[in-house]
Amino acid sequence: VPRAKPGAPVDEAKARAKQEKVAALQQLTGEVIRRHRANIFDEASAALSRKLLQVSPETATAWNFRKRMLLHQMSQLEKGTLSEGQRPSAAAALLEEELQVAEAALRRNPKAYGAWHHRKFVVTRAAGDGARALLRRELHLCEQLLLADDRNFHCWGHRRLVARLLQVPVQQELEFTTAKLNQNFSNYSAWHYRSALLELLHMSPVASRPASASTAGAIVSSTPSGGGVPQWLEAEFDLVKSAYYTEPEDQSAWLYHRWLVGQALKLHRQQQYQDQQEQLHSAGEGWMLALLDREIASCEELLQLEASCKWAMVTLTRLRQQRCKLVQADRETAHVDELFKQLSTVDSMRHGYYKHAQVSADTDHGPVAFSSAASTGRPVRSTQATDLQREDLRARIANSLQTMSFVQHRQPLPGSQEQPSLQTRGLSDAVARSWATDIEARAMERATVCSGDMRTYCALASELLLQYLQAARSQQGTL
């Protein structure tokens, strides 16, 4: 609603009409809240809450009131006099009414959080023969809403839920994202959904935990025989290249490209780990270097056409960083330093960010080391964290442990007049430091085995910290 300019004449009639609308809305909201608190689940409450949500779809209390009414009505159906054959149709009618209320609210505001949450609440309670028909209508509604606004992230999230409940084939959903991206490359939700679908299709859910050779094999099995980039990953690189060549300044395609490079690096690390476990001679960094060189050349080619494209320069810098970790050449380090200087000039507002990233890059890779499998003659890169970095991580872990507290149920002694109570206590400094030292050492050992970098090292430490806390919770009480 446009605001009147200061000092502009006031239209008394419009001001009076606005005040009357506000007063009516306040009265309606107050009545709905009163009935909510009093647990009045009748037809009048349903009508009032529906009217309020048509006017103000963001009123969370009204949505919660309707959820409680729906649960109450569903429980009454179970206790009522309806036959077993009549109950499913009666329950479907209740769900359909709630979907109509949510749809009316979405027509007023397609991005109303409460309406989308209510819709999710309803569809997850659909059961029986009518459930599939209801879910198919939901899928069609999502398609219609995405035609109106293809970047409505609420609608994308709802579609993911409905597709999962309907058990829509992953390949079919992947084709849907392809169609949407061909219509508009600048679609963050479509790129994100695509990455989730591809992980379901091609990547193991335990990809980030190379605990055994069988685990690594689950990932490397998605690569062609003899190693290399899988065909599906090659196809995705071609798609995203079309996107960022079409709209170089759009961030969404560059973020997806970064995810693709991460998947390639994950496959490469897992392949190396599997080779170490099976005592095979590794093909080295060959295919990964070839992929990085190809993507570097693509970014450099784009920068010749769009010299001021920040995202191409950021991506080129990150690709050079990854290459630097693989080959450990001074010339590569010089390339990275020069790119950071250019970024600080092109994007001067983030000068401090690039300076920090450059320092992190300098400490994120170290000299070539050799693991216990070095007898095969192949070099393995280990995480060469400095003593200062390792001490800093131990201190951070210990500090995290000391902020945790455990709640134990304290039972009174027999014959005592005391009541059962909860006792809260934390870890002592000595125990926290001891755990932190053990966690850091194990993280370093695992990162070295899987040839991880500093990011892998820190991620493993976080995972081990959670494992320790879960063990402590099971032994000492509720965390």
C-alpha cells in the first residue's frame, strides 16, 4: 500500500474506512484467539478462522487452530457411529476442506508460510484409496503455481514432499527440473532440487564416510571402469556451462557448478581410498586434473568475453586452488595469489573476505607425504595441519564440550521425603581436554588415510564430536 507523502492532505473518508477495517480485523482475530484458547471446535469456529485466513493468511494462530480442529474431527470420526466403509470418505472430505482453505490463502499470498505448512500437515495425513488422487491434484497445483512463479521456493519444497509421497520416479522429477531450467536458468530451487535428485540416483548416502573399502566401492561404482568422470557428471557440466554462458552474472549456475566440482572431488578421493584399501596402483591425479584443467579453460574463455564477471573469476580462483592442492607447484600458487588480487580489485567491498580466503588457501595444502601404503610407490597427500592449527581445533572442541550439560533423573533414597528431580551437570575441564585431544588425533588419522584436506579434517572432527556426545548421552543421561 503506497504511503502518503508527509504534509499531503488526508482523505478523511479513506482514513475512516481504513480504521473500520482494522477494527473489524482486530475483533475477528480476538474472537478466533478466544475460541482457540477455549478449545471450541464447532462450525462457527471453522467459519471464523476461515474468514480470518482469507483476509490475513499470515495469522499463525488461526492455522494452528484449524490443525487442532482437524485432529479433533478425525478423532471424533473414529469414535462416531459411521461404518468402516464411510469413515475414509468422511475423512477425505475434512482434508479437502482444509486444502481449499489453504488454496484460498495462497491465491491471496502465494508465499504465505502458514498456508504451505498447513498444506503439508494435511497431505501427510491422507490415507486410503483417495490419497493418491489427492496427491496427484497437489502435484498438478504445484505445476500451475510454478507456471506463475517458477522460483517460488515454498512450492518447490511442497512438490518434493508430494513427489516423495506419490513415489514419483526420480528420473521423471529430474526431467521436470531440466524443463524448468531450460525455461529459466536463474532458478535456485530447480538447481537445488536437481542436486538432491542426482545424489539419490548416482551417489551413495554414506559417501562422506569412507569407513571401509565396501563403502568406497559404493561410490566409485558410479564411475566408468578404470576411473574417470561419470557420464552423468559430464552431462551436468555441459548443462551448467550453457547456463553460465547464457547468464554470466547470475549466481545460481555458478553455485551449482561448485557443487559439481565437489562431487567430482568426492569421487576422486573415494577412488584413491579404495585403491589404498585394495593395495592397487592408483592412476594418480590424471582424470581429476584433466577435469580441473578443462573447467579452468572454460572460465578463462568466458573471462575473455566478460572481463568483469566476478563469478567467473571466483570460480576460476577456486578451481586453481583445487589444482594447487593436487600438483603442489609454485607456479599454481602464484596463479591463485594473482587471482585473489584481481578479485579484491573487481569486488573491493569484499576485500577482507578474499584476503581471508587467500590466507586459508595458503594453509590448506601441504607438501606431499607418504602413507603406510607408500610401498606401492604412489604419493598420497595427507593433511599437513600446523601445530598451531591442531591446538586451535583442540581448544575449540574442548570449549564446545564444556558448553554442553547432561540432565540426569535423580531418584530419592528409599524412605526419603524428597521428590524425584532433575540434576544438571557438565563435563570437567580435564575430561573435556582429554576428549578433545582424542577427537582431534582420530580426525587427523582418518583425514590422512583418505587423503583429505583441512576441510575434511575439520568435518571429521565435527562428526567424531557428535559421536562422543551421543555416547555420553546414553551413558550419563539426557543431553
